[in-house]
Amino acid sequence: MSGKITAVVLLLGLMFGGLFAGEVTWLAVGDLHDWFHSAGCEIEVGRRHLVTDQQDGLQWPAQFRYQDTKAAKALWIGCRDFDDPVAGKVYDYKVVHAGPRVLDENNEFMAETFELWGRQDHPLVYVDGLPASTLNYLETVDYVDPDLPADRILYNVVRTSLGLTMTRKVYAFINKHHSNYFIYDYVFKNDGVIDLKGTKHPQTLKDVVIFFQYRYAPTKEACAYGYYWLPQSATWGHSTMNDVIYNHPSTGEPFRALISWLGKHSKWSGPGDNIGGPDYLADGHLGAAQFVGVLDIHADKSATDHSDDIAQPTTTKEVGSDDPWESNNSQYNAPKMAQEYQVMTAGRPALSHAARVDGGFADLYGGTPGGYSQAQGFGPYTIAPGDSIHIVYAEGVAGLSRQKCYEIGAKWLADPKNYNETKDQLVMTGRDSLIKTFERAKANYESDFDIPEAPPAPDRFEVKSGGDRIFLEWSESADGWVGSHGNKMVGYRVYRAIHKPDTTYEKIFECGPGTANPEVVHEFQDKSARRGFNYYYYVATFDDGSSEDGVLESSKFYTMTTQPAFLRRPPGRNLDNIRIVPNPYNIRARDWQFGISAPDRILFVNLPPFCDIKIYTERGDLIKTIHHNDGSGDEKWNSITDSRQVIVSGIYIVYIKVTQDYVDENTGQVIFRKGQSVIKKLAVIR
């Protein structure tokens, strides 16, 4: 399957009506992951057009499941006194739209180029011969150049019916100090081209306003399409707080930022308050402690003066996410475009949305069921034919570490009455973390992306399950690498997770100077793995730490496996030695039998290498047939019948029949003959 997914989906209904077609790719090599659309903006449920994707993208920390903080985006471009050659009339106000719900890719925002560039292609990753990297499906790298200024660059050219062509570059980094933000670089050029055929209608565009909307909703984990312990409307940002910063809180220097986070919700059912999204139904961990937003780095003063205008953006007023002008937009509806242009030029309120909510219930402010989106409008600009406007901003997500989310949440759950205020204060430190993220992004851009590069990952990583160990091998492709800041690749580290891939990984091996294994090698045998458990791995290259950013590693996401490896026994040698583990199977002990990776797992061990396993009820009804043909002595069963039912308490008859002769390669002795069989019993206690 290609990493870029072409989708043509007919959607019914008023909210998402229309025909959408286009390409989607991800930037997913750093700790922040997001998807991008070829039309130049990521509209609501625009990736797969599924309602369950209400929160979809801007995932941080992306190693874990359901860390999405984005609900929708929009990019509108408006001007005045536009001579429209298609309509054959002059519009007082002309607005073209990409989002938040409407996208006309044939006549309004029209993709011309959509490419992904990378310093390295994603490695080939296999577990037991199967492709095992999400990057295989999330991205297709069109152009590889180790000298690129970023680890990934999305290059996107979009024509608009205004005759204004947008070139968008999005930069992503794996350096550990820069992996939680993207830098967006936009150039809007008046070339007069109004369609993909190249039709030109040159004219000077007057009072152009470039208007971005960001509907943030931290985060999916705690919401309706995640594990659902927050009120449902938090899912679409009903309780999102939106703040605006014009000056750096410490230095007072110009610092133009929009910051959003989860505010208080009036329908919170747990103790204390919902700041940080604590899981009051389970372990208390914080499931919505992220702070998300944008920092404006550069905006031209005019089409002829390309110095930075600190007075931009001229509009920072939040937008009601379900306001009438957020749906059913049309570039030929004159009254509605006039209304939209007023929204785009609403100016700067004396107080931000967050300041007006002032610690109250964010979902009750304004009386809107959709909550509010961040918005910023740049302009107005006059853009003559051949002239252009340049805008740059960074978008990032930051906050408490995953470990801190669990530690703080556990303390809160143990004593919510006395710890609630402390919990809130600690969550709010995420604001400072996001500001520091923005500082790094700004410095990165202003240095012309002159930050230390992290070393590349091996271009191949293979994991093989064995009988008493798991074998890991990787290529030598990264050996000898030297970065532009003089930092040198010196070794490798292997990390492992148990049960599932979206959890914390533990370093289990490293090699290279200064480690317990000073010789650089390209293989490792995990002998500490236990039978019956699932294991996930990644291998990272690390450097000598000689740059100003200290020791840097290649991205975990390059080689992180998504398929489990597990110990396999060699084939048995006698049918009488076949065992069923655990037996009896007791649901009350399932978590410590094989852990959370496989709580309902039943193992058949010491099997012939090729056999059929048939499981019957005590009265003789066949409920499950397993064809064991991988040549090992192990087979697992998840306690589900062929009719997709969970087995109940009782005694089960297990009939095992050899399906192929098995001969010892060393002695030539026939160990099993086709047709041999044995009967075992399995007790289940639920």
C-alpha cells in the first residue's frame, strides 16, 4: 500500500457535503505526527472522511495511542473588488476556502505538486519475515537527499481560483530538542493562473487577507473516540481554551503565538476538575495534558517589502467552530463571502478567549455547542501580478512527559480533594514547555535550519522469533556517518517494549565506545525474553555527543516494530509430551499468565511441526480448528471460537492430528507420521 492514499469519497449530509479527492501523507519521523492533504489544508475528518476521526492528527507524544490534538483546520484567502472571469462579474468580496468543512479541489484549491522529501528513506523493517513499520503505510518518500535542511520536507504547490498560487513547505526534525514542532513556510504568488489548465486572468489583488483557523481538541485519549472518560463534547473542542500572546512573557520582546489547552467542562463527572483530563475511572493518569498552538515567525510587511511585520497578524479573534460561516461555503455566494471577510478582518480583541473565560467552564462560554477555534488573519495586502507574500509559522505540541502524567495522576486519584490544585498547577507548566518549544523553532528558522543533525537509522532492521531467544540484526548503512556539526556516529542502542508497541521502551543493549560492549556490532540476541509474551523493538544509532545538543539518536519511529516477536519452541518429539498452558485456564489469573499483551492466550506446546488442532465441547461440538504449519512446537489461541464467540467455563476436548511426516535432519529418524493423533483435555474457568 502506498504511503500516499488517494481517496475519492462521496459524503452525504449537510455538514460534510461534497466530493473530496486528493492525496494524504504523514510527517511521522519525530515525536510529533500529523497528516497533510494535497489541497494545502487539513479539513475536518478530511483524511478518511469518517466521523470517528473527529480528533485526528497532531499526535504528541506520538509513541502512544490516541494522542491526537487536532479536530480541523481551515485556510481562507479573501480580497476585495475581484473581477471573476468564471462568474463574469466583479465581487465586492471574494473568498476561497479550504476547510474547515468545505473543500472544492477542482475549482477553488487545486493541488499541482505534492511531494515528500527526506534525508533518508524509511528503513526496511521486518518481524519474522513480515513488514513491520508504520512508515511503510504512512509515507512515500519521493526525493532523498542527505543534505536537506530538515529530516522531512513536505513540498506542496496549490493553485487557487483567485490567481494566487500557494507554495507550502512543512519542515520536520528528529533532533530530540526539535522533534515536537513543524515549521510551515508559505509563499502566496500572484501569477494570475486560475485553474490547473494554466488559464491566466491577471489582475492586481486588493486588500488580500490570508486567514488560518485551528480547531484544537486535546486529546483523543480521554475523549469519545478514545477511552472516553471526558464529557463527549470535549472531543470536538467544546472546552478548549484559546489564548493569544503578543509579547514573550519573560523578555517582553514580540512573540506572536496562539496557545490552546483543555479547559474546565461543566459536565465533568469525576472528583476535582478535569484539567489535564485525569482518568478517574482507572489509574488517574492524565490523558489530556497537552498544550498546542502556533508561533508566527515571519509575515511580510507588503508585497514589495519582505521584512517581518510584527503587527501581523492583524486578526487574532477566535471563531465559533459551529458558526454559520463555518459550513456550506461557496466562492460564488456574495452575501456569505462578505460575512466571511468580516470574520477574517475582525481584528484583535482586548482580551483573548481564554482571558474572557477566566478559569470558568469553557464549554459554557458563548453558548455554542462547538466551542471555539483559534484564528489569525494576515493582511490586508495589495498583491500586483508577479508579486508575492511570505508567511512562516511553527506549530507545536508540548506538556508533561508521559511518565509525569502517570505519576501526577496517581497522586491526584489517591487524594483528589487536597491534590487537585497541585495537579492543575503542574499541568499548566505545559504552557511554559510550549513557549520553550516555540523559542527553539524560531531560533532554528532564523539560523537557516543550522541545528545539529541526528544520525541516520540503519536502512534495514530484522527481528526473528527463536525457540529460546529473539534474534535482531541491522545493516551497516549508518556506520561512519559524520554530521554537519562534526558529531559522529559511534554505536547502536536496542530498545524493547513488552505486550504492546504504544508503551514505554527500555534500553536492553548498546554497543560502541564508552559502553559495556565497546565493539560496534550489528546484531543482538535477546535471551531475556519469556515465553508467551509479545515483544516489540527498535534500534537507534547514536553519536558521540560532540555537538551543542549533546548525544543524539536516530528516530525511534524509523525502526520501531509493529508486529510482535515471541519465543517459539522447537517441535516436540512425542505426542504424549504435548501440553496446554495454562490448564486449567482461569480468567481471574489471566493478567499474570501472559500479561496484558495476551490476557486470553492459551498455548499448545511441544507440538509436531505440522498438525491440525481441533477443539470440541464436552458434548462433541467442534468450535475451533487451528492449522499449525509454521514448523515450530508452539501454537497460540486467543480463546475465540470459529464463530467469533468467547469460550465459556467447561471441559473441552482437544484433538491433535499430524498432517505431515517429520524426519530428524541429523539422524533420519521419523519422529512423526502423517495421521498420528492424540487427545487432550482443557479446563476453562470463567
